[in-house]
Amino acid sequence: MVKIMKFLMFLMLFSMPSYAVEIVAFANEKIITDYDITVRKALLKIISPQRMQGQNKISQSKIALIDLINDVARMNLASKSNALASPNSIKEIYENMSKKNRSIRNFKYDKQFIKDYLRVQRSWGRVIQGRIASSAKLEEGELKSYYETLKKTPMIPSVFRLSQIVIEEPERVNLVYSEVKNTKSCGVFNKKASLYGSVGSGDMGRISSKSLALPLQHIFSGATVGKVLEPMPIGNGAIIFMLCSKKQKNLLKDEQMKKRIEYGLLNQKVEILGEQFLQNYRDQMYIE
């Protein structure tokens, strides 16, 4: 009896639609406790000892119906319609599937079971979702910290001012680099470029990140202004770059972009906390 209850509880959580993971993902300790109690009470109402009496396993029909309910919910999510399935929509799909699939025809369509299951989804879903919506937010400084990390990637449009030393002879690369690597000023670097470099060396002016290949975007976005970069092999020689300045768009001043960054951060939390929560729940699953 208890094993049957454990299994169905596991099945419901394991096959839970993606929106359900989002509902619980930001839960703090109190909300998780409330969620735990809500689910247990609802399950006990559906699977009472009287209803399970005489059964030593969950029928394949009910497993099939639970899968069908969650499939309908996922399809509704994908089409941006009502995320929760209805008995009528499930019955229609069930009948269409049973015409094509012999194994589906053997499953008993239990309308009352479907209503009970959907009632459980709605009951805990509304309560927990409301609490999460009012309490979930990013921690102080988290958005700023994420933005600082983001600035080191080519995701933010940038304008770089670069200077370069072009070296055509491979045997001179290490020698020239040792002479210029500790240079802190672009003015001094440009003078050394005219002294040590080939044609094309010197101030390159301002360059948009969009005009650079992705590997170079990564390199210059993560580089420190006023620091000489290590030689970059090209042909038989190399190029030594110095990043003189870097101007990036402040996405946090763009309200629409700020919301997108915040949404991305929240989604990361959903994935991490949701996976942890469901894994812990499955590990500790029992009914008191």
C-alpha cells in the first residue's frame, strides 16, 4: 500500500510539466514546507486506503492517463494556451489515440481519476505560484555582479581602440614581446610599434566589436585596458596587440535589456533550484 503511494507520488513529480518546476524553484524553506504538505494532503484524498484496497499495483491505465494529462499540459504550454489540461481535451486526445493505438484501447478511461488529478494540480499550483510571484526576486547586488561578468564576454556591443605591432620574422617575436610587454601607455606602445614593427604597425583607431571575428571579440572583451596581450600567431610571424580603451553599452541603463538579463538570471535559478528541490524530494519521498 505505502509502496504504491510512493510510486504514484514519484510518478507525478517526475512527470511534472515544466511550469510546475518553475512554480517551486524559487521556494524558500517555508514555501517548500507548505508545498510538501499541500501535495501530501491532496494525494491522500485521491488515493485513500479504501480506493486502493485489494490492489497490489497501480493500473497501467492510470499511469497512461497521468502521462496523457502531462502531455496535454506540455502541448498547451508550447502553444501558449491554458497550461492546465481539461477532462474534455484529454478525452478527445485519448479517443483519437485509441483509434490508432491498440494498447491505448485497452486502457480504461477513468474520468473521475482525471478530475481528481487535475484538481490536485490546480490546488497546489495556484497557492504556491501566488506565493512565489510575490516573494521571488534577485538578491541585492546579484544583477550588478552578473553584469560585471557579462562585460567580459562579446555579448555586449563594444568599441575598442587598439594598437598593434606586426612582426613578420618568427625569430623576432619573443624578443619584441619581451621589450614591450610591460608597457602601460598606448603612446609609448605606438612609438615602440614604429621602432620594432613592420608595415601596418601602430594605432589602429576605433574598431566595433561587430566587425571582428568571434575569437577576437572574446579576446578583447576579456582583456584589460592598458595591458599588452601575448603575441598572436599569424602567418610566419605574429601580432602583438595593446587594448588602449574599451567602451561598452551599459545594458543596465536599458530597461528592456535589464529585464532580459534579470529574466535570464531567474531562469538559471529555476533550473538549479528546481533540479535540487525535485531531487531532494525524490530522495526523501514518503507519506506520514
